[in-house]
Amino acid sequence: MPHKVDFDLVFEADDFRNRFLDGREDHEGFDAIEKEARNFLTTYTWCPPVEGVYVGCYCPPVVAVFAYKVEKSPPIGIDSTDILEWIWVVAGDLPPAYLINEEITDALVALAGYTAVASDWVKAVEGGDTVDDFVYFDLPADKEHAAMLRPRIDLLKQHFLYVERPPLFPGI
């Protein structure tokens, strides 16, 4: 299946580092958040090896959105027809989550998906409903964590999604 990633809005990680980061501190901060996102993704046994890392959004420490290009040969026991070439990971000062959807073309679409899923998770937790379907969140399903996540969702919506030019989406 061909990818739909918009490469005008997503940068290969090394290209991003060279074009948008200055100094050792910036590089170390970027490397730390990318490592967190990659480690989150690769802890899942179904995740194929990562072939490439791309950056769609980087606004430390609030949020970063990465697109991971993965091998089409999945781990043993996983059906290769279930593997898409691109897995998006949202990380930062919020619980990391992965999004796998062939319709995600850039970081704004991924972030909109993240906020939608996170909002549904918060509503489910606050309503006492099960969160078993929210496999992409590794977060205790209690009201305390829901209360901590809600303002982060609002921040993402107000300062990244519902603005004309979101901060540090380099392709926009």
C-alpha cells in the first residue's frame, strides 16, 4: 500500500536536526524526546524494526510528533497484512501514544487524532467506562490521570490545532 505521508510537512530526523536545531542542548533535548517516543513504540512486540524517523512537530517539552517508517516484514507471528508502513507517535509532556492510520499525512492530522482519542479516553475514565479499546495509551485509567490529561488536551487544541500557524511545525 503506498504511503500518504506529505513530505513537504515531515522532515527526516537528521535533516530536521541540521535545519532547525542549534547547539548541544537543543540536540540533546531532541534526542531525548525522540528516544522516549521510539522506546514507547518498540516496546510493543508487534512493532517491526524502525527503518526511518521523521519529524512533523517539535515543540519541547510540550509535544513532538514523529512518523516512524517500519519494515514491512513484521516480527514472527504477526500477519504482514496488518502492518502499515508508517506509525505515528505523539510524545512530550503528555502520555505517549501511537497512531496507525493510512489517512494520517502529517503531524497536524496525527495530533488531531491524538486529541480525539485522548478526549475519548478521559470521558471513558470519568464516566467509569472501560478503556480496554485504548490500547495505544499506557496510562493508569483513573480519575487523577484523566484530570491531568484534560488540560494538556485543551492546550494542544488551543495552541496547536486551532491556530493559523502552529508553533514548530516546520513544514507549515
